[in-house]
Amino acid sequence: HIGNVEGYLAAVIRFWFADGVAAQIAGFREGLSEVMPLAALKAFSANEITELVCGRDTIEWTPEELRRCVLPGFQYTADSPPYMWLLEVLAELPDSERHAFLEFVAVIINP
């Protein structure tokens, strides 16, 4: 019955955006108020607050960081041309492709 669907959707929306996260929001506000008065947040836009709390939505890495984090394995060494090429390509990727690469290598397949 369509009335049941509408009621169900209303309950899901209320849970996801109100009741279900109320304790987390209250905890976040309480913790943030220990750092700064909440009224001071009015000086910032929503995007600025998001960036201050979560950081920038960019992936920044240098060739040196990649060498420290992407380790060669199997028959490859730090001097292997394919390994060096991979680091070079990764260092030159635009941000959107860095996101896609990390999503690709971080996927966990559940059996």
C-alpha cells in the first residue's frame, strides 16, 4: 500500500537526518564548544567549516611520499623501470584520478 511506503520513507528520512544522528550531533557540538564558542562559527561559510573540520577534499602526494608508501614487491625493486614508471604516473595524476586510483586499490571483495 502506498501509505505504508510513504510512512516508511518518512521514518527512514527522520532516522537518517534527525533522530538517528542526534547523539552524534550533540557530541560534536559539545566537543567543538570546548575549542571555540559556537557563535564564532557564524563567521564561516558551510564550505569553510567543512574544510576546517574534515580537511580539503584533495589528495596530495609527492614522488618521495609515493616511494615511501608504494613498495615494490615480487620481482620488482626500487630501481625497476615498471615500478619507477608507476610512481611517475601516480605523481602526475590529477586529483580526480587519484581518488579513482585509491578507490580501486582499496576495494575489499567479500567472498
